[in-house]
Amino acid sequence: MARTAMEERHDYMTKTPVRRLICTLSVPTIISMMVTNLYNMADTFFVGRISTQATAAVGIVLSLMNIIQAIGFFCGHGSGNYVSRKLGAGEIKEAEEMASTGFALAFVLGTVILAAGILNLKRLSVLLGATHSIIKDTKDYMRVILIGTPFMTSQLVINNQLRFQGAAFYAMVGLVSGAILNIFLDPLLIFTFGLGVSGAAIATILSQIVSFFILFYGTTKGANIKIHFKNIKFNSHYLLQIVNGGTPSLARNALISFSGILLNRTAGIIAGDAAIAGMSVVNRVMMFANSALIGFGQGYQPVCSYNYGAGLHGRVKQGYKFCVFYGTLFLLGLAVVCSFKSEEIVRFFRDDPKVILIGSVALRWQMFSMPLNALIVLSNMMLQSIGKGVRATITASARSGIFFIPAILILSRLYGLTGVELAQPVADVLAFMLAIPLTFSVWREMNNVLSS
């Protein structure tokens, strides 16, 4: 009897040697993450050619984009983890219904954000930390970003669902296509057509819409689960599963956004627009530096959830140790390079002496703690992928919320701008110390299952 594509994928996910499987799935996700963050940096680079105020405005709207991404990842990880575990257990119908439900929920929530944001544009700009001198650029950039919100949230869902099914190549094609388009559109719309910061936002949204349609097409190929209106089930079972699996992502990204708002407002009060611009550049650089690690972890996530669903806990643990070890080595090497080249890196985005001074110092401080992110990120991904929602939410909230918020409030009062620059490294160290016991408590549970 001929084997189905889904049966072949099940064998591939559960029988391929773990290291080889993770590396195979990681290549497209690493490329996706790095290219996606590259086009985020492209916005900062090209807008940096306009003015310090424009650079600061993009940094302000980054907090809103983190909220939008938080909704997308909430629905995408919540549904994707469940889909992967059900595929591992051979329960196809539930996987199909969850895929469509997660997609529909993200599109609806994105539409709500669009409407609420457009109706409260000025108030939202001020809330996010825009000063009088940058509020116009902030509103111009934000208005366009909001229009594309439903496509941004729902394309993140499709991307994550494809990854969790082991179809990382289709996810990569969708994201990379949009990213490349954005890089070409930025200079064209900003300078050639003279649209300024609005041009940067239009380039971003057009690219997101293109990614959406390419990713949606990817759901129709091979063994990938297709999105069907008839499979949308807004019932308590699926919604609670999305909440359980997606809350860690929602907490992480929402706190990144809130922390970004707090960072911008605190930096702006202490040192003005130059501080906002400098910290904005550092945040973009850190996102790019961590993108390879996150891509590596995203290659592990489907291996983790699929094999956990299949009861193969030894493969889950083996993959975790492999990823943490090599992730730490990679970040350590990157930290050394960035520490010695911090001024050149910041100057590349904005050649303003004040921005360079503030940004380079902050970047060097963050490099001290960056290697710790491997264990923090991979622990969170493992806990989330196997459905340990509470512990995953705690680890997801630690770095940007539980420890960062009190750190910046206390350190900024004690040390001024230096305290702002120190807040994230301090939070990273504390998050690392918290992630260790939470992770090994789950390992003990899996050991008990293996020995029973």
C-alpha cells in the first residue's frame, strides 16, 4: 500500500537523527529570521538618512509593531504547537480545525487593532513615547503600519503553523520574498518618490501583504494543512488551547513592547531625541543578532512538540542540549565582535555624535549578557512547545518584563542614562538564573515518564 505524504512526514519527524533534523529545519528558519530582521534594519538605515527625529519615530512605532507581532505569535504559536502535537499523535482532524481557527482569530484581532489605532492615532503616539518634535513623523509612519495589521497578524500565524508542521521551506519562501521586496522598496519610496517616513511604512506593509499571499499559497502544497472556512471552530476547546500555547508568546512580545515604551519615555526624559534614536538603533541590532539564535530555536520547536506528542521525550531533551550548547557558542563569538565594533555599528545607521555615543555604550553593555540568551530563549521554546503554559509564560516574561521593568525604573533613578543602558544586561542575568530551575523541573517530569 502506498504511503501518504503525512505518514512519510511523521516518520521523518520522529525517526531522523535529532541533530540532523534540527539543522535541516533550522536552515530555512535562520534565513527567514535574519532576512526579516535585515529588512527591519533597512527601515532604520534608510530612515536614518532623513533625520534623528525620523529615526526616533521609527523606534517609537516599533513598540506598536511588537504589539501586533504579539497578537500574531499568540495565535500562531498557540495553534501551531497544538497542530504539531496532534500530528505527532496522528489526530489529523483536530489539527486541521485548529489551523483554520488560529488563522481566523488572528485576522479578526488584527482588524480590531487597525480600527482602534486609526481612531486614536495621536493619543497612541503620545502614549508610546513620542515627543513634540517627533510626533508628526510618528503619526505618518504609524498610520500606514496600522492599515496592514490584519495581514501582519495572520501571516505570522501561517508562518508558524507551517514551521510546526515541519514545512520550514515554505515558511522561509514567504518571509524572505517579502523581506527582499521591502529592501528594494525602501529607498524607492523614501527618496525617489519623496515620501519620507511614510514611504518606509508603505514599503513594510506592501512586503507584509506579499508575504501573506505567498504563505497562504504554501498551505495548499504537499502534506501541509490547508486553511478552510468550514474548519473554523471558535469553541472553548480550541480557544483555550490557543491561550495555553500562545500566552507565553503574547506575554513575551507584549512585554517587549511595553518595555520599549518605557525605555523610550525614560531615555527621552533623561537625554532627549538622541537617546531615543540611539536606543532604537541598539534594539534593532540586538534583534538582528538574536535572529539567528531564534531561527535555530524555531528549527527545534517542531522537533520538540512533534516528538513530545509522539511520546519520544528522549529526543526532546537531546535536541534541547544540542541547541543550547551551539547557540551559546555562537552568541559568545558575536558578542566579542560587536563589543569591539560598537561605534562603527551605530554610526552605520545614524552619523550623529550624540546618537553614536549613547548607542555604542548601550550596545557594549548588552554584549556582556548576550551569550546567556541561548539558554533563556531555548528554555522558553521548549516549555511552550510541550504545552507547559505557565512555566513558559514565566520564562517568556522574565527578560523583558519581570526583571527589565524594575531594573530600568530603579537604575535610571540611581545612575541616569547609564542606568538605562544597564537595565537590559541586568535583566538578562536574572532571567538566566530563573530559567534554569523552571527548565529542569520539566526534565524531571519527563524522566519520571521515561522510567515508569
